[in-house]
Amino acid sequence: MKLIEVRTYKLKPGCADRFVPAVQAALPLVRASGMDVVAFGRSDHEHESFYLIRAYDSRKQLVAQQDAFYGSAAWREGPRTALVDCLDDYLNTLLWLPDEAVEALRANNGLA
């Protein structure tokens, strides 16, 4: 079983063209920090909405990895401002899924 975080982003109007390159710059940093990025992409029903799905072994691991990453100079001095400036709002949802379901998400939701 994996703890899945589904983070959905609602962008400010007209920001999608700036948001995607900023996320593409951030994803290697996120992965290098040890987080398992399962999928990233644009919502199928809203042009200004995106999702990021990450997998963790536990809530403790999620907190530790995110605290370390979001507190790092690589994030703060890197793509943070470009990403945050595009956000109108975001929402995190956590749920437990079997490993097979996580792999199905990974296989069926390519990175934008």
C-alpha cells in the first residue's frame, strides 16, 4: 500500500503557458529529493487546472520529504516563485492505494 497525494492546482487565468515550464523545471528537483512522482498533467475538463500525484510509504515520510524539499534552497531559489505566481488555489487529497493501482496511475497518466 502507498499513501497517494493528489495535488490539484487552479491557475490564474492565462498562466498555463508559464506554469508548465516551471513545473517541468521543478520535477527533477522533486525527484532528486526522493519523492516518487507518479503523474503530472493538465485536467481533462478544465484548461487552467493541473494535477500532481506523488506516492509515499507513510504519512511520516510525506511530511519529512516535503519539509526537506520545500525548505531547501534549491526550491526557494529555483522554480518556486514562477510556480507560486501562477497559482490561484491548490488542494491536496491523501488516500491509500494498493501498489498495483499506483502503477496503473503511473502508466496511464503521462507527464505533460
